[in-house]
Amino acid sequence: MIKYIPIAAAALILLGLSILFSGCYTLKQGAVMLGYLGRAVPLDSLAADTGSALPPDGSEKPGGEMPEAGGENRRFVERVRDIRRFAMEELGLKESANYTRYVELDRSYIAAVVSAAAQDSFTRYEWWFPVVGKVPYKGFFNVEDARKERDKLRKKGLDVWVRQVDAFSTLGWFKDPLYSYMRDYSDYQLADLLIHELLHATVYLKDRSQFNEELAEFVGTEGARIYIEKKYGGDSPQYREIFDSEADSAVYIGFLHELIGELDGLYKSGLDREETLARKEEIIRLNKERFVRDYEGRFRSESYRDFIRRFAELPVNNAYLELYRLYFADNRFYRDLYERSGGDLPKFIAAAKTLKKGREDPKRQLERALGF
């Protein structure tokens, strides 16, 4: 299945903190989050279960029976424990009780997240929350609430995008749980997701959302690659599959950045707003046609080839494109710095753990921490 924003890049919603603060939104989201945390069961219970699905709470269960209990449960628990051990003991991510508890859900995502941007520029809309500061997204456990927020923002003349995310970090304030849909993830997907989120719980700089997401995206992807190579070997099908997936993702991101570059030139051209918006729609339409016509032969996986057939109907706008600017704006910086510093991920993470919040560019801090 195509990942419009890769699994590792799941938004840092921090809804688990929201119950600590006042306001209708924060109280509502926090209450749901605490409800999920309250129904979470230890992984030991999941591993020991041999016949029936684990109840999500003490009353009515919202979903169906959990399939293939017993051995399937134990295999999932073993996978999670091995990835956690690798992330904390070998990579040096912060020791915590994150991902030692499990919540059964009846859907394949944890929350719906709203992002927005100006219609005639890539100026992202931001929300402010205590502790974390400004963030370019707002999460809702109820998708209808996300749609209401979308409609409100559209009335303000903004481009809006609503997406599903499958994980987030509460930065150590709570024990982040696993969710039932994660049982179906491959070892690489699961490692990517957990390492990404554990990095957020290890390194997080207030008001630096782009840096936080770029760093977690790089560390999650590279950490998962190293994990699969160690577990299965560099000649294994599991390891080779990573490169097919990453190659396809790079092709798609490259296409989007070409579109972003063309639109950015338009937005800086000085045309009046009405003409700019008309040209914007024409550029997006022509690029959609180009993608459908020219890109099928560039993808290795069937999921991306299937996506081509649906791309023409995707309502691409500035909010959607801004997500890729946020998560993938400068990925070569981290890769190049990583390789220059010896390709040692534990060393790279140790340097990131020394970063301090403040006005200084965290990228410059990271370079200096690595000796450059």
C-alpha cells in the first residue's frame, strides 16, 4: 500500500499531553488519549494469550475478535521487543517503557491530522501548544472533528489536507503504546516506525518542528535498514526489499519536488493573486497528466504502480505538498553529515542528544557536535 507520508514520518501530535491544559480541544483529545492508555495491556499479557482477543477495556469491545491469537501474538511481541532492544541498547535511544503495552483498535490508524498552507505560497499554517510550541499540524481522534477543522480553515482561504497517522510520541510524558494494526507491519516498517518515534522521545527541540521531523525521518529509516541487515543479512530478500521501497519513494518525492519548485517560482513571480491561482491549477493538472503518462515504468513495486492510476483524482494542493517540504526538504544534509562523520548511527544519535533549544540553528549544532 502506498504511503503518502511514510510510516516513519507519523506526526508528532502529542495529544497525550493535552489533558494537562485547558480548552475544549485539548480536554477532548486528552480524554480520548487517556482512555486508550487506560485500556492498554502489557505485552506479557498479549504473549500469554492463547485463545481469545484481548479486551480493549473492562466493558464493551469496539472491534472484532483479534485474529490468530497465541503464536501470532507471541511473534509480534518478540518482534517488538527485539526492535526496542536494538533501538535502546545498540543505537543509544532513550531507555523508556514506550511500546511495552498494547491497545486493540477497530481501525488502521490512531488519529486524523489536519495540515494547512496559504493558497498562493508555501507559507504553512501553525498551531501553538504548551510544552511543544508551534507545530504545523493538529490531530483529532475523531475524523469528523478533523473535517470540521478542515472546513473552518478553508473558510479562511487556506489549502487544507487531512491524513491518517499510525503513531505519535508523547515525549516521555506517557508510555506510548502499540496498536493492533501494527501487527500486520513488516519487520522493516515496524522498526522504521518505532525507531522514528523513540527518536522523538530522545531528541526534541521546541519550535523546531521541521528539524525534529527531518532528523526522526532520517534516523528511523537508517536505523531500520541497519536492523534488517543485522537480522537477515545484506543478501536477504527482506534487505533487498528495502531498496525497492526506498527507490520508489525517492522517485515519487523527486516528482513532487519538481512540482513544488515550479509552483514556488510561480508564487514568487509577482503575478496578482487571481492569475497566480489560475496558473497554479493549470500547473498541477499538467503535472498530474505527466505523472500518469510517464512514471509507471520508473517504479519497482506494485503499490506505487497502482497508485499512478489513482493519482489523477488526488486533490493535490499546497498543504499536501508542504508536508513533503516539511519531512523531506533537506534529507541530503543528514545523509551527507552521517557519511562524513563515519556512518556510525549510535555516534550520530549521541551527537543529536547534545543539542540545546535556542536560537542557534540545530543543524549547525549537530555539525559541531560531530566535529565539523
